[in-house]
Amino acid sequence: MLIAGTGAGGATFGYALAKAGRSVLFVEQGPLLLGADALTGSAAEAMPQYRNADHAQRREILIRCGRNPELYKDGVAGDSFVPTVGYGTGGSTSLYGMALERRFAHDFEAWPVPYQDLAPWYTRAETLYEVCGTEDPFRRESDGCKPPTSPLSPANETVFAHLKRRGLHPYRLHLAWRRLPGCRICQGYLCPMAGCKRDALVTCLLPALETGNARLLSSTRVLRLESDGKRVTAAVAERDGKQLHLTAKLFVLAAGALSTPRILLHSGVANRSGLVGRRLMRHAIDLFVLSLAPRHADTGESKELGLNDYYAGSGESLGTLQSFGMAPSLEYLRNQPGRNIWRMLGVAAAPVSRLFQNAPIVASVLADQPVEDNRVELSALTGRIVYRLTAADKARRSRLRRKVMLAFARFAPVPVFGTTDRQALGHACGTAVMGADPLTSVVNEQNRAHDVENLYVVDASFFPTSGGVNPALTVMANALRVADHVHR
């Protein structure tokens, strides 16, 4: 079988089948992110060579950092931008903050697959990715989670105690890591410590290749699929400026919710519903810097808090809260594109940034609604993205912001609402939606395209709704579920 993409869905799916003895060819548009060619330990924008680099040099730096270098057209603003998503082995998991949380049962109300069908696969995915954390009082189902390997940090002890006094229910966030000595979380960039971050490359892709049943074609972009109407007969890919014609019995798209619809639209397959590329969701994420909270002693303790009182503990499901990690470096902030307050501050930027150094940061993650007009389209560039939050989602977001400000008022939270920016697309989903009806969905309950009997989609494109938690664990669990179905 051929699998396009090696992120949370593709690598996990291929690993399960390679372990079962099936022949697997992974095709990844980015490079193999190992060895001296990979730039680890820092975001591209924080590297000294990035600021004065020309366009070609910046593109090379981004690729070696595991970051997408391609421009997308903004269908709302009219200009172009580079989304911050993974590009290379491991996909966006190479950049993720390792938070692997289960969706709640109510998150599956619009899904043809209920929570109970996915629950055992959640457990297997948690075990496979070595997820650590404590029990969420509102979920009470994390059978595959191990206890944290270290006690709660002093800074977070203060925050946890405050939240409990307010009648809230914090817990240790569920993270896929081993927390080796010197761990820096490595959120947004490649980890230099082998095995600390349990991403899809380390956990699934490399072990799959070690079975002898799997091969990898890196730096190879799948352009389109060829079909006889009922079956895909080949994938047309590009490598080193040359086209390849790749054949297989089974084809699996796991290129991410931005690239999978691009491949389908170029191919003219699996789109009887007209929904390929539509219903793009991405979460609405805000950050709150707890300016008066105790400072973290090191980066490794900065990602410990989870809280679902405003998502599962009240009558209205707004969103989850979780530790975000540490504030990025001043160099990173200064090198962001567009109008940039950190450049405008000049010499004052350094003392201002020190006011927030090592302060705890909390992120709120709000589920956005599946709207057909929010979409990924073909364009002269890699793609064209049209995305707007609905008025209802904006109102829900405002209510969540007020609750967060009130809950953490003691610590003088400073809201950072710039994370609505279009670059932050790490949670993109919904562009090849799952459903039972071929007229209102792209893939069926087993993630097979309704109209193409040997084509599956196993990345977050299939999500009917975004839910209020990070999508990665659901993608991984579902990939194991569908791999079991395919194998049987």
C-alpha cells in the first residue's frame, strides 16, 4: 500500500500494518528529519542566520526545521502567507507540544463513529505514544496513560491550588514524552534529544521501517491520483524535478487537512458530495500570560496544567485550557512577518520581554463550527484558504475569555489574542469529512472514500467536528482502528 504523509495519521496507520506484515510505501513531501541536515533545538525565526537570509535561504531553513515553506493564498485578506505546519517525516507531530487528549463522548454527536467504538483505540494510542498524565475528573477514562514521571513543579503547585480553591478541577496534562533530563518541551521546533518527544517519526515511522516491511520516499510530493472511476490505479508524484508513477493495491492519504484536499481536487476523485476542501476547521486559540504567577525554574516544567471545567463541566461546551509552555525568545518575536510590535519597540523590546520571561502561559482551545464556506481551494500557489469565525463562535470565544480572565485574576493574566492569526494552522481539520451518506460526506465510517474502493483518508481531514481538544490523539487512535479494519 502507498501512504502519502508520515504524520499522526500516516505514520501510525503504516506502523500498525507494517507490524502486521503488510508491505508499506511511505511517500513524504518533506525530508527525513534526522542527522546533521535537520535543524533542531530552536524555531527557524530564532536562528541567527534567519533574519538576514534571502527568500531561498529562508525556505531552506524552514525545510530543515521541519516547517512548511510553501505560500498559501488568503482568500479573505487577498495576500499570501506561510502556515506553520509540519513538513517532513513526522509531519506536524515533529513540532507539536505533545498534548494528547481524548475527545469527550459529546464530541462525537455528529460523528458516525461513537466514542465507545474509539475508546479501546485511544487506550492503544496512549500506550504506543507513552502518554503521561493524571486523571481528568471530567473524563475518567485514560487507561493508556502512565503517571507523570516527576512531581508537580512549585510554580504550578501554586496555580493548581488556586484553581482548586475556586472549585475548579485541574489535572496533569496528558503529554507524549519521556521528559529526559534537560527537556525543553521543544514546542514549535524539532527536538534535539532522541526519544524525549514521542512524535510520529520516533514512535511509528522508524519502527515501521525497521520491520523490513516498509520503505520511505522522502522529499517526494504526491501531485494527484489516477483512477479508473472505481479504483485508484496510481499516484503521480514529483521528486527532484522528475515525475514518478507509483502503483499500489491500496492508497492512503494522510498529507494533512491542507494538502489532502489539494491532492483530491487535482485528481478529480471522491468528490461526489462537493465537500472536498470544505468545512475547514482549525480551533480558536488564545494565550494568557500569568504575569504575577511564580516563575518556572526551567522549560521542562512549563507544560503541566489541564482544565476542562469550561468544556465538560458546565452546560455550555466552550473550550479546554492547558499549559502552553514558555514564551518564545525575543529574536523569534522580532522575526515574525507583517506589522510587528516587537520591532517597533526597538531597544525597549528587551526589557518588556523580560517582564514575561519564564511566566506560566495558559492556552484556551475553542471548538469552531464546520462551515462549508471555510475551505481549501486550488490556486496558482500551493492552495487558497478561506476562513472566518462565525458570529456565534466569536460570541462563545468572548464568553470563554471572560471566564479565563476571572479564573486566573489573582495572577494578573495578560491576554495575547494574536493567535487568531492565519499562520497557526496546526489543528486544521475537516476538509474530507466522514459520514454515512455519500451525498453529504467524503469518506465512510471506515475512512474509505465512498466512491473509490481502495482509497482511504486517515489524517484530520475526516473530522466532522473539531472538538475542543488537540486533534492528534484522535487521529492516532482512529488510524489504529482503520488499520485493524484494513488488515482484517
